[in-house]
Amino acid sequence: MRFHRLLWSAIALLAVCAFQERHYGLANADEGAETEAQKDEEPVAYTPPKGSETFKFEAEVHRMLDIVVNSLYQNKDVFLRELISNASDALDKIRFLSLTNPKLLEGEDKFQVQIEYDADEHTLTVRDTGIGMTHEDLVENLGTVARSGTTKFLEAISENSKQDISGMIGQFGVGFYSTFLVADRVSVASKHPSSDTQYVWESVNGKDEFSIYQDPRGNTLGRGTEITLHLKEDCLEYADANRLRDLITHYSEFITHPINLRVTRTEIVEVEDEEVEEEAKEEEDEKKEEDDEFEVSDDEPVEEKPKETKEVTVQEWEEINQAPAIWTREKDSISDDEYQDFWKILAKEEYTNATSWSHFNAEGNINFKSILYLPGEIPSHYRFGNIDAVPGGLKLYVRKVLISDEFELLPRYLGFIRGVVDSDDLPLNVNRETLQESKIIQVIKKKLVRKALEMIRTYSKEEAKVDEEEAAEEDADQVTEKEPPYIDWYKKFSVNLKMGVIDDEPNRGRLMKLLRFKTSKSDGKWISLEDYVNNMKEWQTDIYFMAGMSIDEVKKSRFLERFQEKDVEVLFLTDPVDEYVVSNVRDFDGKKFVAISSESVKLKDEDENLTKRREKFYQKKFKPLTKWLKKLYGQSVMRVSISKRLGSTPAIVSSSEYGHSANMERIMRAQAFQQGIEENPMMRAMKIFEINPRHPLVLKLLEGCPPEKEEEGADPFVVAKETEEAAWLLHDMAMLAGGFQLTDTEAHTKRMLGFLQSQLAVESLELEPEVDPPEEEEEAPEVDLDGLDGLNMADFDMDNMEHVEL
């Protein structure tokens, strides 16, 4: 019986399906064709509801709208910033007016902005609980460009009260029209506390008119304004929670009033017991009707069914702007932890701390508030030699609304500084997004640079913190002196400061005081130029420096000998940019920078009269040698001179006073080769070959060189080959001692081979004939048996070997 009933049920179902297909198949096909035809048709043009009032935009407004949409805003994203800013204004108004008229808050006491979207309907809605607008307000404020409720409200307040509501933005009324960047149609529903009716303002993109009508939904707002954007096809990205969250965080993160975004998420929940029981009862009834032949034993155990779950969609409000705008508070009321927390928000670096910060209010002709932070670590792109500004490092706000994070408010060398600048004096006419070269911006830039340098200077004076526990454990004599925190920071950012010395002439003096150097007397510590000047000898009028590739290289320089003998301090310049700095600056505190590798360096502690007499004597005595060496060396050196500063060194190659040093020549060559530029003679240093008139090797060369004037009738003087070779060896030694590269390494190699041959008494450098050893039988390699003496089979446990895994 069971089988027959099921069979007849199946036959009946098939018959019904066939009947429906025969009778309704044609109609369904027609409907499908009709649907396809509808898809091909253009969308029906929007028409306002019946009974609505139609208004024309004021003269020139239509043209102005075209400018707003096509020229004023290059970035579509700003529309949301403008709407939130306007909503913030409306909330400020109602809050201010409610101070004298609390009844305005009846029915709605929250101050908030709500944003929601409908991806299916392609709409985006921004709602606020602000002051709202009446019918007349909608006509006047939204029908006229360059006029807004904020402007009229400011004009209506007396001069004494303006400070209380000076935080309002949108003073020029064009921000609202940025909505047409992304919307085909804009609807504005608004309810003012003084009006019993909620009205809707509506306009279509490209039309020169707008409509106003009573909201058919009734009073849904209570108070405030609701702006609905019907998004364009190419702007549907704005109907997405993640996109909206990013925009709100970027532009309006520090708006005073809470901004809530309606988000949608799915979650798994357990099915309620009542639903489970109803479903179980239905299944049991069906089972009784269908199954009359099978019997279920009562003895069978009843299995516990797992709790049923289902996926549900949940909508909730998420507050986006929870970060506090602490720069608007008095700095005495802000703790260090709050400053560090704000740094993490600003820098987007949760696990780092700022080294120092400066919180200030600039007052005068231009007023603005700012917090500047000094980072403790270099930006990632600095590690690759790029010291461009950190993207988004310094943000420009107008009354807590982000205008741009791409303004160059600080010069390139201070691009690592991060912070915020908030001004009430910036013009917000038609240029809220770009501002360009406003004079106010120039004034702000100048003040920011001064404050940034002052912040670094203050940090440079901080002493190293001593750990009391460590100090207690160590003896007074064994306590290691720690470097000031500024030195660790300076090692990372010194190149920036030095670039500032070169580029920023107005602030050069301030920047020079921030530089630190190691010296020949600092014992590895870093000192300032002020400290160097304080340590100068009484007779010293110049600041002496030596440039090189590293501290070790500079310490070994032969140029240091005379200065170490006289206990004169010398700066060590080891950064490639250092010599560019001193060549641009020339002096500090009236003291000229002088390279000790220059021929013109002089120590003024000696008797000038005695020095001149010695110089004259040596020049006359060694004139034959200097004349012959210049002829021998040719273009390799510019001049041969008598040295006044060499000690144990027979000769050295220095640079001309106005030419490049050996280190600078090396740097310029490296830069030229890196950029694919051929070597230019201007890159080469003007080399001066200095000889030590007191050194035995030089005196020996003087004996072997041609005389200044040959006697009449005498045979021409022939210089011995050994003397000429010795002169070239002295040349190569002097070049290397002066830090220069050898131009003819092949000739130098030959000379060194000849020297070795002479020293080792080798008669000839001809190679010995190649050997032809006899063939030998292969022998087994030797095995090292050290440590295996006395080893035998009894030492192994053969019974357990079977358990060993191979």
C-alpha cells in the first residue's frame, strides 16, 4: 500500500507540471522577452512627486555648479568630508542655541552624525541631529552658491559671542555641491525645531532647478538633516563600509561629534527552541502520514541531536572617530601617556614611541595650534638613501577637519617630523582642498620650522638618564657614562640636519649648533661646534678638520702628526655630506673651517719671522730638487713645494686651498660613475707634492738630482736610474699617504717588483721551467686513528644492535 500511494503521488505531480508547462509556458516566454526589452530601454527619468514646488537656481548658479563639479575638486573623496563638516556645523549651532533655549533639544538630545548605505539601491545617506532647515532655509541656503547657513549664522551673532562659535566651518557654501561629484540625484530631508513639517529638497545632477515638497514619510527625523545621494554608476565604491570607514578616518577623524557608520555583518546563532520544536513537529506529522508500515521499537535509544544553528545578518552602528583632538586642549592638562597614545594614532605605529614633542599655540596675525613629534626611528625609505618627506607625516586641519596631508609645511630636510597643524585663519573660499600658495600658509611654514628646530635643540640638551639600581650595584669608579639620548637620535638623522645647513640659509646658524662630531681629542665622544670653539687654543683662529671614509682611516692620517704634537683638536668628518657642509658654510662663530690636508694650513703659534726665514732658506736649497721632480712627475701633480708641517713623513700629497680634497675627489668620482657620467677633469683635486726638507730620503734625492745650472763645458748631468725609481716610489707613497688613488697602478707594480728584486738580491725574474714529475701508483688515503687505541668488538653491545634504526 505504501509503495502504491507514493507511485500515484509521483504520477499526479508529473501531470500537474506538464499541464502548467503547456498552459503557461508561452506566457512565461513573453514575460522573459518583455524583461529583456525593459533592460534595453533607458531608465525612466526622475520626476518630483505631485504637489512639489519647483525653483530655479539663482543666476550663475548653474555655471558655478559646473565649476564645482569639474574644476574645484580634483578628488571625489572630499564630498564626504564636506557633508560631515556641514553636519558638524549644524550640531554646533543647535548646541550653542540650546544654551539659552533648552526646549530646542526636546525629542532628541543626542549630538551625532550617522552614515549608512544601501548597496542594492546604490544610495548613501548622511544624517545629523543638528539644527535642521525650514522651507525658507532650504530655498535660500541650497539654492544659492556662496551662501550657507553657517555664514548667516555668524553674521547674526554679536562680536562678543563669535569666539564661542568660531569652530564652525563651511563659511562659503560650496561644499554641499561637491555631492554632485558622485551622485546623479541628491535628496535633502530636513526638520527644524521651529517648524512642524519635515521638508525634502531634491535636485538632479545637470539640471538648473530643484524641487521642495513635504516629506511623505512624515516627521521621521525629529530634528536635523538627512542627505541621500543616489550614486552614479562609476561611484558605487562609496556604498561600501570599508571605503567609507577609510574616508571618515582620513578626513574627519577628529571631529568633535561622534560619527557612526552603519555596518552589516553575518554571524552564526543557535536556533530558538520554539523554532526547533515546530520544525520537529512538522517532520513528525509528515512521517506519520507517509510511514504506516514501519514500526519503531521503544527500546531503541534516542540520539541527542546537535543544536541547530543558522546564519543571520546583523546591522549595527560603529563609532569611527574615537581619537581625541588633543591639540585643542591646554598642554598642562595632557599627560605624557596621552601624547604617546596620540603619536601612535598619528603615525599609525602602535609599537613605537615618539622621542620628543612640541605642543604650542601660535598667536599673532596668524593663529594656529600644532603638535610636532620627533620620531625615534628613521622612516623605512631613509635606509635606501631617500630622505623625502614621510607621506602624510604632517596633516593640515581647519577646525579639526583635514584639508590635506600633502602640503609641504616643512622643508625636505625636516620631512621626518610628524604632527598636526590646525588653523582658524585659512581661507575656505573655493579652495578648501588645495589652498595652493596662500600667504597664511607661508607664515605657518616659517613658524613651524622655527618650532621644529627649537624642539630638536631642547632635546639635544637632555642628559642621559641614570638607572638608580644599576648605579647602586656598581662602584662609583666603575659607573659607565652613558651617551645623551640626543646622540643616538643624531646618528640616525644627522644627514637631514646637514642637508638643512646647506639648503636653509636663514636657519643655518640654528642648525649648525645641532651638529655633532668626533674629534682627535674627544676619545670617541660626540661634541658640538660650540664645545670645539670653547676648547680652542688661545692663538687658534680656525676650526681644523680632516675628512675621510672612516674614523680609523682619519686617525691614521699623516696630516695629523703636527696637530697631535701641538695638542690641537681636529674634527673628524666621515659622512660624505660633511665636506659639502663646510664648503657651503665656511665658518662658525667667526672661525673659519680649514682642512688640515690643504697646503695653506698654518699653525699660528710659531715665530712668523723665523718661519719666513726658514721657508726662504729651504726654497733656495731645494730648488733643483723641486724643479726636477715637477718635470719628472708631469701632470700627476700641480706643484712641488717645501712642507712646513711634516714630521716623520718624507713627502705627502696635499690639496690646493680652493680645490677638492682627496676624500671629495673620491666621492665625486663615485657619484659620477653611479649616474653614468664620464669623469670630468673638474672632479680631480689640484695635487700639491710636499717634501720634508729635514728627512734623510729627501736629502739623498737632492744629491742625486740635476743641479739648477750646469757649468759651461761640462758634460750633461745624467740622473741615475736608481734615483729616478726612488723618486717615483716616493711619489706613490706620498699619494697614498695623502689619501689619493694611484693613476698608474701598472707602473707602480713594476717599481715594487724591482724594489723586491733588489732587496732579495734576485739576479733575474725569468720563470723556472715547468716540472714533469713521474707517475706514481695511487695509494689508499691515510685514516686518522687518533683516539681509537684499544677499541675492540667487546666494546659493542651486539645484543641491542638489532634495535638500532639505520
